Amino acid sequence: MDLNYYHHRQQVSVYMSDNAACDCSRIVHRQLADAYALLISTARATATKRFLGAGEGMNVFQPPQPAKRPRSKLPGDTVAGCRDRAAADLLAAMAMGTRNGQRQLEASAASWATRAELLQRDEDDFEARRKLSIAEPSNRRRQ
């Protein structure tokens, strides 16, 4: 993670702690600021070791390797995942004891269903374009 991000989040946590409405919030934000301070010191120590060659006698900087992205999509990025979330929110809305809670869960279900429809449309369009590109000769020039 970027060190600037940790510094920013620590500053936000300190600000939130200083301006908290109650002691509970103040304590939680202060703990978050302390946790970010620990992350900052750990990141600096790691960067220093990497720069110094970790005692291997080489004084060469080794840049961090990029994080490998997972190959599979998150459930919220698939049509099936969005439809599952919509169904779960509708089910939870029926079990909700308050009308406000029901409205919130119904609205959430509607937004998940809309996202599923949009993803399905995009997948259908992509598939149609793929089939069209296969059907067209590859040596045809655009005019």
C-alpha cells in the first residue's frame, strides 16, 4: 500500500478523533490513528531494509513487486452475484421488523437488480461484438 495513503488515513483519523461527538467515537478514531502509525513505521522499516539490501552486502534498491490481481471476479461484479445480493436483500426486507429497514433493504435489492441487468446487457453486447468480429474477415480494412 502507498505510504501517502497511510499518512492521509492517519491524519483523517486524528481529525475525526479530535472532533468526535462522544468518547466512544473518539477512542475508536484514536485507535485507528495509532494503527495507521504502526503501518507507517512498518512500511518505512521494510523500505529501509529493501534499500539497504537486508544485510546482503549490496546497496541496491529493489522496488516492490506489483500485487497480483485475483483472476476471478468479485461476486458484486458478476450477474449471478448481483442477483444473489438482490434476492438476499429482499429476503432480509421481509424479515425486517421496521418499515424504514424494509425500505432500505428493498432499495438495496432494486439497485442490485439494476446492476445485474446492466452487467447482463454489457455481457450480451460483448458477446454479440465477439461473434461479429469472428464472422467478419480479418483482412477487411476500415474505410
